[in-house]
Amino acid sequence: MRKFLIKTFVRDYADARAPAVRRAYGRLAGVVGLCANLLLCAAKTAVGLLCGSIAIVADGVNNLSDAASSIVMLVGFRLAAAPGDREHPYGHARIEYMTGLFISILIILAGVKLLTSSFDKLLHPSAVDFTLFAFIVPAVAVPVKIWLAFFNIAIGKAIDSGALKASGIDSRNDVAATCAVIAGLLTERFAGLPADGFMGCLVAVFIVVSGVRLAFETADPLLGRAPDPKLVAALERRILECPGVIGMHDLAIHDYGPGRTLASVHVEVDSRDDFLQCHDVIDTLEREVGEEFELSMVIHMDPVDTADPLTSELRARMERFAQTLAGVVGIHDLRIVKGRARKNILFDAVLSPECKLPKEELTALFEAELRSVDPSCFAVINFDADYSTGR
């Protein structure tokens, strides 16, 4: 069924990374989710009101919030596809992340409302009028929601959409909620216990918890989460295998939404090489990496003195020493500025967010290590943050 819908309604569906194809996938998922959830909402709410079950009504309202989420998703995908303008030069793709966050808020609000209604039913229980439809409708909803969960998650993975993955996870959670409703109905019908209000509260709490969790997950990209370690490792391998590149550092990746990723990095080259030739190599590398990884790449070239024995010795010594300091990722750009009576050793030290040592103490430790090699050495350190968990 999923493959049939994709082949029917998504032109060039195999090219899932293309913006137009991506929008078509998002539109399909939104329409399918909207139709399915509206039908489930109407059926559950009608049956719940007829038989007096707050748990079934709560489950139906949960489907209504899912339908609203599908509408938000449709609008979000359309707005996210808008090109950059004067106020937003990087485009509007982050609207998709905001869509996921808004969906989470809708889920939380629906859950809170249902919790108050279910708690009132728990305090003032009333008999449930059991009919065949009271069991059939929730039972039919379970396989529908299971299929919808797999449908959204599969498309979300295909086009790398956090909003669709969140919607799929929400559908998967709805399966557990509906099963809880069915269990409550069976308990009240055959054990005679007033479980309807309790199950309504349970479903409502489940909805709120899943909404809060989804809110944190979808807000992560907006807050500037760390890049995917696999992407960082792949970029590092690709750059370091380029002839003439002897090192890299200061890799930074900025996510402006799906298909809107910017990256920058410093690569080290031998200062004795021909600069025009090096620049041509770096330009080519910049273009090829950007095309291969589908991002906008900027590469800065750093010349490194590999001929001076003291510079090479101090660089190797400082790199080894940095590995012994907790929270220090590494060092780079080491160079020597010689004076009459002293040598200033300039370099950058990269610190992870977990580094607890004060910068003054780190400077003193590095300087002591330098002076064990040459007493005339003084450390001049620029401390960098680690933005990529790479070198």
C-alpha cells in the first residue's frame, strides 16, 4: 500500500533528496494522515458519546490532534520550501523543525484537556453502555495506526524529515493508547470495575508524555545540536585523503533545515608547497565535498611549517600532552615567533564542553611542558570550542 501510494502520487520518487520530490513526499504523508485521523476521530468520538465512554472520546480527540498535526505538516512543508529572501538569506527550511515543535505542543494541549475530563469521570463514574461498536471501532483503529506509523517513519527516513518521524512515533504511541482503552472496556465489561475514567487518565498522561518527549526531540535542531558523528567522520576521511592535505581542524556544520546545511573547515598544507597550486587543489576539494555531501562547504587553507625541527618536535609534544588533559580535544596551528631572549609558541587548543580546567591553568600546564623542552619557550594559546566532536 505504501509503495503504491508513493509511486502513484510522487513523481520521480526515487530522487528523495530533490526539493520538489521531498515536498511531494511531505504532501502525501500529510494528506494520508489527515484523512485517516479524521475518519478515526469521527468514528471514536461518535461511539464514545453514544456509549458514554470518556476513554474512547479521549482516544478520538487524540486522533483529532493528529489530524491537526497533519494540517500543520502540510503547511509547514509548503512554507519550508520557500526560497531565501532579504530577511532570511539561508531559506525557510527550518520551518519544518518549527512544524514538528508545533505538533508536539498540540499533542500536549490535547493531552492536558483530556486529563481534566478523564479525572472528572474518575471522580464521578458513570456506567458505560456497551455495544458491539464500542469494541469494533478501537480494534479496527489499531492496525490502521500501526500502518500509519510505519508509513510516516519510512517516509521520514527517506527524506530525512524530523517532523514526519515525530508524527510516525506519535502514531505508534497511539496504538498503545488505543490498546489501553480496549483493556479498560474489557475490564469494566467483564470484571465490573469502573475502569473507564482511569483508562482515560492513563491515555491522557501517555499523550502528554509523548508530546513533551517529541517537543524536546524536534526543538533540538532549532537549538543547534551537534552534527551527526557519522557525517563528521565521513567528512574528515574525505578531506584527509586529498593529496597535499596534512591535517584539518575547526570543522563547523550549521543546519538551516533539510537541504540547507553549511560547513566550514581549516585544512593544513605544507608552507613550502606552491600556493597557487595548493589553492587550486583546495578549491577543487571544496566543490567536490560540497557536491558529495549535499552541503555548502567553505575550506580555509592554513600553511604549516614542516621543515623546522623545533616546530615539528613541539607540535608532536603538545599533541601528545593534550591527550593527557581531560576535556582537551587537541591542538593545531602551532608556530614559533622568535625573539632575542624568548620564543613565543603560538597555537590553538580545542576544548570540549566537558572541559572543567580553567584556561589559566591549562596555559600554565602547556607552558610547563614547553619549557621542559626549551626553557625560553612561552605559551600563547587561543582556546577554541569543539563544534563537531572531530579534531
